[in-house]
Amino acid sequence: MLGLKSGKAVLYHVKRNKFPNAFMINNNWRIPISDFENYSSKTKDCLNTSQAAERLGYKNKYSVLLLIENSTTLNAFKANGSWWIPISDIEKLNRKV
């Protein structure tokens, strides 16, 4: 649900208090839905670099990273350790291509 690649990634975020209400039961972390919603609301209506590359028809995410570095018009931002671009920006770029 979080889009994280492993349990270690979830633990990383728990230890850095990204999920302040997380708790452990029987050696398993539980994350309340409210924490999950707060975490995921930052990137709502956005695409990460891999998703943006696919939407734009690029072969890999590095082309998107170059776009972010060289563009003053993209509203890209870093959250949760990844770059995120609003879908509206991707749609504008798609119209130009």
C-alpha cells in the first residue's frame, strides 16, 4: 500500500517517526490508517520518476531526473526519499512532446 520496496524501508520510516502512531504487536509493526493517509497525501496526484518516465514515453527514469535538474517550470519536489512531479506538469509536458 505504501509503495515501499521492503519491510526494511517501512522500518526505516517508522524509526524516523514518519508514522508517529505506529506500534508493535507480536514483533510486527502496525501503522494506523491516519498515519498512512498523512504519509500518502503528500504525493497525491503526483507521479514518481519511474511513473513519469513511463507516462512520457521515456526509456528510463534518468531522463526525468535530467528534466527536473534542468527545468524551472516543473513543480517537482522530494518526499519520502523520492522525486515527485504533479500529474498536471506531466500532462503539460506530454502536450509539448
